Amino acid sequence: ADEAARREAAQRKAARGARREEHLAFWSGEALRHSRARSERRLGHSALSFERRSATERLHARAQRQGQMSQDAGAPRVALVTTLLLPAGGAEPLVSFVRWHLHIGFAKIYLYFDDAGDDPVGWAALDAAGFAADNRVSRIRRSAAVLEAQKTCLCWDKFGPFASTEVQARQALNAEHAGAAARDDGCVWLAHLDV
């Protein structure tokens, strides 16, 4: 019984060390490099694996440990939302932004176009780049229908009265609206970024 308790305590200590190394890898690659030898002695394996994992992989692993998602490696994990109003001729950075964030592991991107017109800048460029049929990219035009759907958001009372005049109010409403959609799409994390 004592041997089993010692083994269990050693496993818990190794798991804490592994979580600590994961934390260091996430926040400070430099700190991880300096502690690699110590980690290898303490954990009995190389800490290099933590450095090679992307931020999305680390978030995915954390969500699995916390029981927030299934072990299905193909399940969407991290989503991104942005509210954008591009200047004329500013479509190419948007295409690059979408490609990059899909490349680094975002499972879903929600683009809220702040231009209420029929052809917002960037929409056609995304079509030409092949994102029209890509279910990882959701494009939402600013409209009365979207505003009506956002009236169910928890932050509506605070930001709703300013939605027609303030971009920050629309960003908050869009982020909450996308958060609900991201949950429905199986994501457990949502990042809000500007283009």
C-alpha cells in the first residue's frame, strides 16, 4: 500500500511538472529552454515536445484535460472572430489574415463585415481565394437581421443602444454572437482579433 501511494504521489508530481512545463512553453519559450535539462531530470523525458506544439494544440490539450471536449482530434477547437471595415483596395490583407489563421490551427473564423452594403470590401476577394465554400470561414454582413439576432445577447442592454454609432459596441455584440455560434460548432475557445 505504501509503495502504491508513493508511486501515485510520484505520478502526480510528474503531472504537475508536465503542466508547469506546458505553461512555461506557452508563456515563455526562453524560460523553457533554460529549464530543459532540469525538466528532463525531473520528468524523465524531453521537454522539447512542449516547444513543438502550437498554441492551439496546447489549448486543445488543456480543454481535453478539463473535460471541455471529446478526445476526437478532428473536433473544432479554437475559433476567431473579427469585425472589419476595409478601405477600398484593402482586400488582400484580409485573404492573407484568413489563410494565416487557418494555417496556424484556428478551426473556425467568423468575419463580421461592418459595411452594410451589398458588396463589402474583401467579400469578393474571399470568394476568389476559394473561401466561399470553406465551412471554416463564416462571413456575416452587417444587417438589420443580424442586429435583431444580437438582441438576445447578454451584453445587449449595455451595448445595444450604441450599436448603430459605435464600432466597439458592434465588436462586443459580434464577439458574443460568434461565441454562441462557436459553441454550436464545437469550439471551446474564441479569440477576438482585429485585421
